Amino acid sequence: MAEEDKESKKEPKSDAAEAESKGSIKKWIIIGVVVLFLGGGGFAAWHFLLAERFLGQSQTEEAEYKATETKGQEFGIIYGMEPFIVNLLDKNGKRYLKTRIELEFKSEEIKEELTRRTPQLRDAILLILTSKSFEDISKPEGKLLLKNELIARINQFLPGDGIQTLYFTEFVVQ
């Protein structure tokens, strides 16, 4: 009879243990679901609200900019220059830039002047490119500043309106 009492006492404990394990499994499932929802909500908030601050312009602003840039714009004459390979102004001196530049302008007179002044233009462009460090040109803003600086310098050699746009058709930094 003592054995029966022991067995009967063990059975309720096993039921309690099963109930505890079922309860702990439910608890972990609920915690997992809550963590997934919080993680998904945090990602959505970052993606839709904060990503623009960290990554720059939004895609819609960029699309609007491109649309206004090309709207109503007539394409001019394109003049391709030979590639430039220069050492960048870095402390270690181990980085170089390889770029190909193409210039857009409106008149044939500018094309003739570009051809005639090619050595002077290449020299001016080389001086500007070698004065830049990797940090100066690694971001899109830096490339835009470089583009504007090159346009201003090239237009000093040209009559009239000079060039309207400068395109980097190749831009490799190593």
C-alpha cells in the first residue's frame, strides 16, 4: 500500500510537470512572436522614416531631379577625351583614379577650340584631379563638386557658353 501511495503521488507530479513544460513552451512562443513583431516594426520604421536621413535623397526625390534635369533639354555635341590615370593626393600615395570624361556643348566652334586646346585642357584637368584625395571623390557629393570644378576650369579656355555638361563615363578608384 505504501508503494501505491508513492505511485499515486508521482502521477500528479508528472501532470504538473507536463503543465509546466506546456506553459513554458507557450511562454517562449509568445516571446518569439513579440520579438518578431517588434523587429519587423523597427525595420519598417527605419526603412520608411529614417533611411532617407542616413542614405541621402529619397528615391522619389532622385527621380524628380532626373526628370527635371532632362525635361526640355536638347542634347548637344559630345566630345570624348582620352582617359586620365592619376595618383590621388593621399598620405600613403597608393591610390589612383582612372576616369574618362566627355564634354557636352552646343556649337561646332567649341569643338574646334577643344581640339586645338587639348594639351592645355588635359593639363588643367590633371592638376585638378591630382589635387583630390580619396575622401574628396568617394561620395556622390564629392564627384558633383569635382564635376563643377572641372566645368568651370575648362570654360576658362573656351569662348561663349563653353561646355554645358561634363560626364564621367568611367570612374575607377583603386
